Amino acid sequence: MVGRLLEVRLPAMSGDYQYDVFLSYRRKWPALDWVQNHFYQRLEGLLGEALPHPPRIFMDTREIETGQEWPLVLQEALKSSRCIVTVWSAEYFRSPWCVAELKSMLKREQLLGYRTESHPDRRLVYPVLFSDGKLLPDYTQGILYRDLREWSIPDPVFAQSKKIIGFHKEMMKLTEELSKLILEAPPWQDNWPIDIPEVSSATTIPVPRLP
């Protein structure tokens, strides 16, 4: 499968962004259920209140249709997204595809000179911490994230608990910050770098620490 993926070429793009956000997460319990049951709904709804236009979020379970070449669709969607929201967990970093999605956007940041002395506050990667931060790989050190471990409960009953109020407030902060990333995104380029699993699994890229 990987050998085949290396031969895939992206089709011609329309010349502009198609999505505001690419949602990158591990399609495995518990993160999968948490994203579907709690995170996505508030991300979409609250981001709609923070932006001057309806948000367009790429989520693979909603955007990829039966019969489509899903690796190709994922790469095209990532290339045409203004930024990425990554749901970090131990399983996330065991997934070659998740790591490739993250590193693709980190390389775009490097191309633009983001997270450097010239642009210390500019970024395109917005991580959400779902599980223990001690499990994060070294190349993520220095990348700021929003810690949602307190609310990382996948079960639907969480929506009926008192803790949902705190989660909602955190999501309001998240979407306010994310809206700024979207509105300040650089003009679309047809040469945005895209990693594929075989390359990203053998390659790490340095990430500068924020002051």
C-alpha cells in the first residue's frame, strides 16, 4: 500500500483554499469517539460564531465518499486547508498518516518562517492535547497546545454532566484563537509541502522553541 501511495500525484488545484481547518485525529477509540461525540460539534458551531463566514472543516468521516481514493483526498484536502487542528494522543503518534499530516503543516510553517524570531507568534498548527503530554515525541517540544485532558471523555453521557460547561468554555477560547489563525493565513500556494507516511516515518524536522 505504501509503495502505491508514493506514486499518487495530486490533481490540479483550484488555486485557492477549500477548507479553513483540516481536523487531524486518530480514527481509533477513545479519541475517535470523543471527536465525533463532543469536539467536532462545538468546533464547528463556535467557530461559526467567531468567523465572518461559515467555517469549512475537513473531517475525513464527513468529507470522503465511498469509492474515493482516500489517500489522494486527504493530501488534496490538507494542501487546500488554511491550518490544521491536531488531536494529540499516544495513538496519534503511532499513526503514520497522522504524523504525515502534522509534519506537512509544520513544513509549511518552516517555508513561511513561522515560529521564528521574525514571526514568533505566527503558526498554522493548533494542537489539542487529548492524552498524557509525557508521550509526545521530541520534535513537538516548543509547540504550544491547548490541554483538554480534563474533558477527554469519549462517552455520550459526558454531554449531560456538569463538566460539559467547563469544556464549552475551553472550546470558546480555542475557537477564538483558531479564528485568528484562519483569518491571518497566508495566500494559497500550489507548492505547499505534503508528506506521505513512508517519508515522514523516517524523517524528523526541527521545530524552533517559542520564547
